[in-house]
Amino acid sequence: MTVESTKPAAKKKAAAKKAPAAAPAPAATPVASPTPAKVEAVEPSDVPYTVPAGISVVGSGEIEAFGQARLDSVVRSMPGTFTRESTSNPGIAVNIRGFEGQGRVNMMVDGVRQNFRFTGHEAGGFAYVDPQLLAGIEIQRGAVSTVGGAGALAGTANFRTIDVQDVLKPGADSGGLTTLSWGSNGLGWAEMGAAAMRSGNVSIIGAVSHHDESNYENGDGQTVPFTGEDLWSGLFKAHFDLASDERLSIQAMRYNNDFVANSYDQTLTSDIYKASYVLRPADNPLVDFRANVSLSNIEMKYGSYYTGAPPSIENGEGRVIEDRGVGVDASNTSRFLLGSVVVTSNYGFEYFSDDVDTSNGGVNPMGRSDLASGFTQTTFSYGIWDLIGGLRYQKFNLEGETALTSGNPFGLPAGAYSIDNSESSWDPKVTLAAQVTPWLQPYVTYSQSMRAPTVSETLMTATHPYFPPYYVLEFVPNPFLVPESQKGWEFGFNLKQDGVFAPKDKVRIKADYYTQKVENYITACIVSTFTPPFSQRDYAYFCNNFGTTDLQGVEVEGEYDVGYAFAHAAYTYTHSELPQQENGLGAESYLPDHVFSITGGLRFLDEKLVIGMRGTFVSQTDIGGGNFEESYSLADFFSTYEAYEGLDLGLTVTNLFDRAYTPALSTVPTGNPAGLETGRGRTFLLTTRAQF
């Protein structure tokens, strides 16, 4: 659901009338339509309902109402999209169609890849972003054959932070934006302040945010341990309009958070730097050029051991895991005619390099991976028909040092090894769409995608002596890993119509059915050896599950808005036969079969007062090995009131009926007592948002 679904319709129209002339579009917008010429005049909230692909977008209003306690709840309200929720770790791990971790979903902040990973009873990768600095979340499900899709098996998730246009009032050249919130049940105070200005050809924004949270209670009134955080973050962005059709932008962001996870007090620092260039001549439809250069540095430091019991593995105190990423991409879009056929062609390349370094890294290895890709996607439009053909070539390289001990499952001699692996692939994507009526667009898509093995999966090595010498678990590298690949079909439609049941109402529906075949899916393997009478040694390593596994699902999203009332619903059905992930080398990633959310509300007092409810229904989840997570349903209340122009007050009550539950696909916190439900109990959130 987009923010416009809960904001008064009158305010949207007024803002649209007063909006200043648009600057060149930001580079590499992940949700750009395959047929951009057709959607430039469409409201941003309507764009997903014009694109023949699995795309969903949410705005800042929903993030402010539901994402302050946990950003996962916002992502989980989108069809086909879930998260591996870590109760202790504040990072977010996006799951699309049952695929999660190790880069299967390309998670980005402002288009910058977030590839930080560590190995444990956790998601195989997190993105760290402050909800108070977010302006929107953009999800693409399935193979992506434009910028951002390289190496992503299942799709992309882009977290867009606030910019100048989010801070300034329409028509203003300077101004500020502040938010202040207080939440019960450990949520505490959160503050954000931003200022922006526009002078001539230069516009800038600066923002800083803080949130100090303590442990919360579940629906039974029991404290869930180690669920607090102390978060500071900030950003700076500057845009230079070199000409009316040319823009250079720079930005810098820092995220710093202290929390307790994986048995240790941890400090996580994420720094992101990016420079972008856009050239879009109004008189040359062959040139719409965008380029980006980015640096990302994420560092996790382990402090004191926190559970009160001696560690069972080597002491991780003082451990440092650092991921330094460098990214470059460039693309151009050309628009022209071939007779009566309208052609829109997007083509370019992207490159990303990860350099992973560790100190006292335990099971987390050092190494480097590089991914380079060239792509093209061309839309041929004739009459009601759109034929969209995409092709991606990608090549990866992974190198690093590792070691094998005697008795390893590969039968190789013990000793040190230098690894230098590379693979490549050609991945096509073809979509046929038809605008059969002004309001109905069915489509069908065939696609392929590939994900390369990561440094974590390939080079891991360490020993976990549970009860030496009687039982030892040894983690082993696997230099023979090959990439995962998928081939799939998607059948869907978009429905977009105004004036259906009332003169000024809007109906929007987006639905699809997908089926995919996955080869060489990577999970953990364990080989056991026994030495009589009582000694056991297990070898654990990442391995390819050779052969083909299937998954399929249905995704439905719809909105209805009639001014004084609105509703949004999302439903996901998932049936997966993917091999089970092994807890310890990641975590199980099976989705619930059924997830349904519905949000609705009313607008009063000339649409200045909004009151609504959200219901979430999650079915029982089979997590493998005969184990199940129980089904649950939740109700949330929200309300916003425009007290004055530019001053909004908000009240949100999550888990309104104080249900005791454990979120599906979640990781319990450090030291969690057996049987303790980890879902947050009833929580009140009061917010004030001032724009001046």
C-alpha cells in the first residue's frame, strides 16, 4: 500500500498542482516501467498497476505508522514478499517467493547494494537502514533484466531514503521536516530532523535521526530479552543541475547501531557514498543516460559475551567482520519508431565488488567476489500489444584463501588452498502484454536468472567443539560450488479503472501466478564420521542440491479509494519444494502457505482526519523436519490528523488485542527461554510530523 492510500485525496491533488518542475529522474530507479513512455504521466502510486511484472511500492506514511516498531511488518504487507525477522538484530532480510539470504534478493539502499553477510543461526544477509529516514520501499519480484538485477535470483528490494523533494513544501526553496515519536512497550523516543534548500541550480538536504529502544514484552506480559537498540543515523545529499537536462548528485549516509545478538554485544556501522549523473536532453529521444558510482562499508564489531554462560566455541569477543563494496553502473534508454512500432530500448552494464575482511572471524571467512553484467531490455509497442525482450550476460569471480583438514568429505589432502572460481551465464526474459481494454492488461513472462556462490558459502572454515573429544562439529569450505539458476513463467494482469462504483472512485488490482524450476540450490550438508566407541565428528559445509526443485504461488494486490473511504488488500499463496535450509548455516526459509493483509479506513473533517484498521492473517508454517510454526492473526489501529497545514499528529496501536504469538520465519533472541512467544505485545505509538 502506498502512502497515498491513507492521505486525504484533496491534499494529493493540491500538491500535484503546486509541484515545481521536475528535475531529471534519479538514476537506476528500480521500479521504472519496461515501457517508460507510457507511464510518465501516471501518478507514482499507480505505476505498479501499469507495469506487466511483479512490482509493489509503499510510501513514507505507511513506514511512519507501522515501520517504527519493526520495518519487517511493512515489507510483510506486500504480496509475494516476506522477511526473515531476527528479534535481536535490527537489520532487515527480505524474502521474495521463498528465496532469501546470500544475495538471492538484491537488497539496496538508494540503489546501492547491501551485501553484508555473516554465518550463524540467522538470515544469510541483512540490510541496515533507519525507518525514520525512509521515503519508500520498492520491490521487484522475479528476474530483473535492467540495473539492479545482476546476481539476483528472485528479485530486488530498494529502500529509498528522503531527499530534497520529501522535505520542502511544494514551491518552497527552503524548509525543514521534523518527526518526534514516543512508543510504549519499550519503543521509547525517536527523533528525526531534516533541512533542505534550493538555490539556483543547487539543492541540498541534511538529516539526522536517533532511536533508543529497550526490551519489549510479548502478549503474555513476559519480557523478550535483548530486543533493544541505540541507533544514530544521518545523511547528506546535494544535487547540481549542470543544465536543464543534466544533473550531478552526491550523497553520504551513516548508520550506527548498538544491540545484542548472537550472544554478543554488537556495534554495527554502515557508511554509504554515491555519485550519480543524469543526462536527459528534451530534444533527443535517443539519449536518457544515467550512471552511478557507489562505495559501501559495513563493519560489525563483537563486544562482551552476553548470556552468562561460557562460550562453547572460540571466544568471539573482539571479532570484526567488514564488507567493503564498490559498485558502478551505467545505462541509456533510447526511444524511436520502426514504422508504426514504438521502440523503447534500455541497455547498459553494472559491476559490483565485495571485499570481505575479518579479525577473529570464527566461521566467517575472508575473500573477494566480483560480479559484472551487461544487459538490454527493449519494448516493442504496436496497437494494444507490448513485446518486451530482455537479455543479461553476467560473470562472477570469487577468490580467497581457505584450508581443509584431514578426513574432509571431498577426499582432498589436508592443507591450505587458494580459491579462484569464475562462472558466467546468459539469462533471457520475455514478456508479452496486451492492453485489451483501457482498464485491463494481461501479460505472460518467461525468465531465467542466476545467483553465484558467496564468499561465506565457498570459503567457510572453523571448528565447533560441543563436547570434545566426544563430539566435534567442523565447518568445511566447498570450492566446488556452482551457481544456482532458475527458469520460470509468470501469468498476470493489471486492472486500473476510475469511476466504477462512484463517479470519483478508483479501483486498482494486480495479480499473478508464477511457477519456477530451480537448479543447484545451495543449502547446508552434513557428513558424520564415527570412531568407536564414543567419538563423533560431523563435517558441515554448503553444497549444491543437484537436480531440479519446483515452487509456485499466487500474488494479489488491490486498492479501492472513494475519497471518504479507502481499502488495500494483499494475498500471497506459496507452495515450495525447495530443499530445507539447515539451522546454524543460515536458517529455514519456508514461507507460510497463506498470508493475507487488509487495511481500510475512513476520512473525516474535510479529509483531515483519517481512522483505520489493519488485519494480518498468517497460516501455519511447515519449517521442515516435522516442525511447524503456529498460525496467528493480528489487528492494528491507526489514525492521523492534520492539526495545521504542515503539522500532522498520529496514533498507531499495533497488536491491538495483545495476542501472544511468534512471527513466522523469525529467529529467537539470544538467551530466549524455551516456549517464550517473541511477538511484540500491544504497543502504542504517538507521532508528530512537522513540515515548515
